[in-house]
Amino acid sequence: RDAFDIKDSPQGRCEAIPPPTLMLYGSIDVVEVLDDRVLIHSDWLDGERVIYTDGRGPQPDQARSVNGFSVGHWEDGALVVETSHYTDNNSGLAQGIPSGPQKRLSERFELLDDGSGLHYSYTMEDPEYLVGSVSGESTWDYRPDLEPDPVPCDLESAGRYLTE
């Protein structure tokens, strides 16, 4: 972390940070449940996740990506997700804490009993950068009165904090 240069921040390049940080950030997230996948769109840096729920898994030559390859299944009404195939990222575990291709993320998305939100929990492993697993949780409030911000990230504005 000490070697991290804030000028190399993905946010300064208008690039979304991977999960679980993306899932923990206080932004407006839109969740769309389809027959074969769940889409999660965050209005923070236009982060978008695809979680396949049709039984497909990553192929042997699966390309790696910032958000990895996510496979989910329904378990007692909760969406349980396993993600692998991440790219190297200098802020993949947290701002300034890198992650590598060995990163694995297990997540659970569960509606609150009263329908007022979603409970999110995760366990993350990355033997290249972590000596053990890291777990956490958060609650997303259900706010249908809010709309995602349609304004795209502006590269010049995003990088201003790096020079001023």
C-alpha cells in the first residue's frame, strides 16, 4: 500500500473499482433479474456486473476482467455468487491495495424481511496479496425514488484531485 501512487488511481481514469469495493460504495445501484443472469449497474463510474445464473461457468480460456467472471445460484431466496478471473488491479482489494488473478470472491445478496433493502455479505481471498480471507457486509436501502446519475465520468474532472 505504501508503494501506491494516488496518480495511478482507477477513479482518476474513470475506471470502476472491482467488487467487493464496487458493491460497498455509496452509490445508486440498479439490480435487474433476468432468466439467465442478474445485472448490477452502479452509477459510480458506470460500474456494471453480470452474474450468470444459468449454470454456465468460466471457459478454460476465459478472458479476465476488472469485475471477473461471476456465477450465481438462488439459495432460499438469496443470490449466492462466486467470482474469479480478475485482472491485476492496483486497487482491486481496496484503494491502493492491489489484487491479482488469484483473487476469489464469494458473495450473498439477500432481501431484508421487510423488503426495505438488501443485505450484502462477502468473503474475499487473494493469496498473492492477503495472508487470509477478508469478510464484510453492508445493507443497501431500497430507494425507488432515486434515479441513477446519467452523466458519464469526465476524465478531466476525475483526475483533478490528482493535480490540485
